[in-house]
Amino acid sequence: MDAGRLRMLRELADHGTVAAVAQVLSMTPSAVSQQLKILQREAGVTLIEPDGRRVRLTDAGQVLVGHADAVLAALDRARAEMDVYRSTPRGTVSVSFFPSGAAMLLAPLIVRAAEHEVQVLGRDIDVPASRAPAQLADFDVVVVHRDERDASPWGPRFEATELLREPLDVVLPPGHHLASRGQVRLTDLADERWIGVEGGLMVDDVLNSITILSGIQPRITQRINDFRVVEELVHAGTGIALMPRYVRLARELVRLPITDISVARRVEAVTRAGATARPAVAVVLDELSAIASGISSAGAAHGRGRSARQAQD
């Protein structure tokens, strides 16, 4: 049964005449009568009977009015709760991260979003950034990283919030012949063995950019996606690798910036267009931006401190 027609029946019980119902609902009396006849057909019993120049509810009509009160009250409560979700950030937001992004952002995001009564369900999925639109079939927000030179548009159906730009350094084992330097040039690394990643992932894109811009092609001997495994291989002296600057290292490795070419990744949060109309999603994006800003500021301060110490040395 249609809720609007149930509301008309209740108004008839309260006001006694079709004309009064029509006035309350800003309808014509004939339209109200037509809708009440449809409701009666839906109910399969007589709901209204003539009473002189007026009409009155039958016993079945009175019973249905009682049910109408319960149904309409439940709908009013549902609308009120939906209004809360539209105006305040409550609910669950699913977020996909690339693995090192999850390590950097997910824990503080869960904690900070919970302060707004928003639950974050995070996943770490290691796929190329180009897969973000497909991932949005399963997630509210997809956090990706890509070579900063990659300007591929996401298209009109999607929106991207840039979170941070993170330089990539070369990591070396402590005993490497370049380890005592404060920085390196690409020519210094021309004869090195490199540990890369699977084709299509961010680090591979950056290595390809290096080749295109400098003409120096890194000699990749291993392709490992997990940065922790990469650390172990570098520590064992099997090769050198690119590592995002804010990734925490478990091994004692030497990080050096490459000075003659800009090497960095751009971290973005991708959503469907208009997703921020949902307050919970807007909160997640705001908190991601705040967390990323803090990481970037701390990394810049650490870099300035390291430069100062190198100058003193």
C-alpha cells in the first residue's frame, strides 16, 4: 500500500471530510477521493461508507488507520535518521590503499575518523593507479600513488584529492662505496644493479621516466613489490632501489637524494564524482589531507635538519 494514500486515510480519520483532507494536503477533493478509492482496492475491503452528506470509516478502515499510524511513524523516524546521515558524518567508509600508503595513513585515519563517529574499513591492494576507477565499484575511496609526471586524467565521473608529493631516494647498503656521500647523481648509479617492481606500478613508472629523461637505463635484476623484501635485498648487497622518503625502514640502510633529476610520487585519494555529498566520505578525505600534510611537514623538517648536520660535517 502506498504511504501517501495511508496518510490520506489518517487525515480523513482526523478531519472527517474529503474537502478538509484536500485542503490539508493541497489537493482537489476529486483527487483525494480517487486516491482513497485506489487504497480501498488495494486493501480489498470497504474502508469508507456514506454517512449522510459526509463519509465515515468502517471498522476495517479504523483498523487500517491504526496500522497507518505505525507505518507513517516508522517512515518519519527513518527520514529523521537519514537526515542525520546527510547532515552529520556517521557511518562506515571503505578505503583501499597501496601497501606503503596503508602503512603510512591507515592507522591514524581510523583513529581520527572514529572521533567523528565514522568507521573506516581499510584494505591494502597492490595494483596500478590506473585501476582506481574499477576499484571504486567496491570502495568509497581509493588512495593511489603514481609518478608525479603522470598527468593522466581520471575523467568526469571521478574526482581526485591530492594528498602529498613524496620524493623518492635511492637506498644503499651501509657498506656501499657511495654510502658516505650526502647525495648522488644518476651517472654515479649507471653501473649499479637495481631492484625494481612489477611493470605498471609506481616505482617502475619512475624508473621508466628516468630512462626517458636522462638516457640512463637502470639495470633491473630483481622485481619485488614489497618494500620490506626490497630492504632485505638491498641490505644483503644484491642491488640498490628507489624508496619513498617517508617510508619507515626496518633495516639500517643509507638513503640518498638524486640531485640531477626530480624523482617523486604523487599520492591521491580518488572518489566517484559527488561522493563528498556524503558527510562521512568528506570527513575521511579531510582527515587524509590533514594526516598527509603532517607527514609532509615532518619530512621536510627532517630533511632540513639532515642538511644542516651535513653542512656542519
